[in-house]
Amino acid sequence: MLIAIGSTNPVKYNAAQAVLVPMYPDIEFICVDVPSGVASQPWGNKATRTGALNRARAALAQTGADLAIGLEGGVQESEFGLMTCAWCVLVDTHGQIGVGGNSSILLPKAVANRLRQGEELGAAMDQLVNEHNTKWRNGAIGILTGDLETRQSAYESILRLALAPFQNPAWYPVSE
């Protein structure tokens, strides 16, 4: 089974590998750099889900894989302040779609202010901790929770949720 991941970010690859290798012993992965079709910093759940769907569809089309994964992180306004959000969309060659999300954590006001001024979350977090490319490692979630949860573990969770239609296909018939 060939699985395409619509990103070259190692966090997304590692999450897919952690979840899917135990399920599919003959699995192969291919990571492809595909556009999300949304802003580089998606705002809101809808834009973030759209980015994940676009990544999955583009990865499937580009590779001819059996299944493609789109993972997208974004931010959303809430009554508490600016929070993270994350969505996973899976698509296969039969038209089945699985969707799972949402890993949300309240962002510090200093970070939220930077995002509201147009900066991306990864860059704002890099600035906060004086590191480089944190989104390719533990991410905002890992930094803010002291690695109790990380970007990878959050993506693993939403990937598991997105697998529901593939685990129970009789309950999720593909519309033709």
C-alpha cells in the first residue's frame, strides 16, 4: 500500500508512520510538497480543513498513491483568545474521505499579537523561544505544554480520528 503525505515536514511524516505502520505491514510512504491552496497561516477551522483537503487531493493526484494524507495547522479566534487548530483529511482512490481534528491550545498574548500582525505561528514561536524551525519539531503545542503533547502527537490523534470511515466503511458509504 502506497500512502502519500501532502507535505515534506518530518513531523507529519513521523505522525503518519506512527499511526499507520502498525495497521498496514506492507506500507510505503511518499512525501510530496503540494500547495495547501489557503494562506500560509490559515485562520479558522474552515480554512484549515480546506488546506488539509487540498493537500490530500493534490498528493493523491501527483503520486497515484492508494491513500493520501493532508495535515494542516491553523489558528482560530475564541472567547478565550487566539488558539491553535489542526485538521487531517484522508482521501483514497475510491473517493472515500476521512476527516479528523482539532488540537487546540490557547496561545500566549504575545504570540497572538504577532499573528494578528501577519506573522505565521511557527515564526512567532521561534521568536518566543529563540529557536529556529520549531514547527519541524515539537511545535507550539510542544513548547507550550513542556512536551506533554507535541505537534506530532497531536497530528497522530487527528489522523486516528480521520481513519473512522476506513475502519468502518459500511457506515460511511462513498457517494457516487
